[in-house]
Amino acid sequence: MQGASRESLAAARERLDALATATGTDMVQLAQELDSVVILLDQTVSLRRVLTDSTRSGEARAAFLAQLLSGQISGSTTDLLGGLVRTRWSRPRDLVDAIDELSVSAELIAAERDGKLDDLEDELFRFGRIVIGERDLRSALTDPSVANARKAELVSGLLDGRAQPVTRRLITRLVAHPRSRNLEHGLESYARLAADRRRRMVALVTVALPLTEEQRTRLAAALGRMYGREVHLNVEIDADVIGGVRVEIGDDVIDGTVTTRLEEAGRRLAG
């Protein structure tokens, strides 16, 4: 997002955080109601334009939306959406993207309240690895000709008893309403938002054998000192690395695997 949209989103995030501290705010309900508005706006170009029309006052836009959704959403959701449409947006699509982000963030806040945010991050990561490894499954979950109800059944069958409800809800909404995102990028965006809840970074760590708890703690601490922020580790086992560790954080790659060192030695000998 650029300019006005970026400023409006920052203000909306602050309002969501304020709502999260208010007693009695059902964050799961808020998330689901915001998601329903995202679906509505994605389907209605004219409505997006009306709600971001700078020739109308912010109050007029907020009143119009409140009347349109009267009786369908809670007061907390109405107030949050009212704040969003009162502000300026560089593009109509930016407003919808902001509502979508807030919806996901509300789910994350609910998980954080329950002490389940770490579990959510790990479950999203593991599901992403499963999708990458199972081509037929990925095809079924991303095929636009497959009914959304069938996709939801697939997700439920895969994750029933293996993941918490918030994980199932987020993955189901992603496969049912991807919003021009591919599945892997959607999962990554959820993981980044979850990390931001704790103001921390996410590192993909590839090793040949599982790390002990002590090794995980030491590696996370070392990366935290390097980047000046708390770092959450997503660990992937790959026997092909032979030994050592490969760490990816954003665009940075720290490759200390035996395989890479052997390849480098081979190139030097060949040269």
C-alpha cells in the first residue's frame, strides 16, 4: 500500500488493538463478520468505489455502510468498519485488503488470548509443507471448479484432531476465498501477521535431524541477537543437507550445511 492507504491501515490496526483490550469484545465473531464484508466487497466493485469516494464525506460513507449492514453485524464490527471508511484510500481495493488483514488479525488476537498463537504458527507451517509435498491435494484445494464446500471438507478431514479451530478456520477461508493469492503465499502472509503479533521474525531452518530444545533455544537466541528482534523458528527436516543448518529469514540466507560446503569445495577443485 502507498500514501494515504498505508496511513489509514496503520490507524485501523491501532483501533483493532484498542478493541482487543476492551472487555466483552468477541474477536472470533469480529473476524468472521469482517470476512463476510470482504467477500461482499470483493464481489461488488461499485460498492468499493462508493465507500472510498473522496467526493463524499467520511461521515456520509460510514452512515451508508452502517445502514447497508444494519442488523447483520455487531456494534464493534460496525464501529471498526466506520473508522475504516471515514479515512482516505489510494485505491478502492486497498480498503478491502485492509479489512481482510484486520479479520485475520482478529483471529490471531483470539488465539493469543488463549495462549495458542505459537501452536497456530506451527500448524500453518506444517500445513504449508504438506501442501508443497502433495501435488494432488494442492490441486484439489486450489481448483476453482471444486466447490468451496468440498474444499472445506478436505481441510476439515486433514486437520480434524490435528489442529486447533482457528487454524482450520483460517485455512478454510484461504482455500474458499483466495483473493488472487496462491495457497503458499496466503499461508505465508498469515504466518507473518502472527509473527508481527509478537513483534518477531520467522526463520525457516533446514536441518538433517530434529533439533533438541536446547539447540532450538540457542539458535533462536543467536538469530535474535543478530536481527535485534525475537525470532520464531520453523524447522524443516531434509536428509539431503547431510549436516549443518540452513536458515532463511526474509531475503537473507545463512547456509552452513555440509552439502553446500561440499559443493563449494567441488567448484574450487574444478576451477
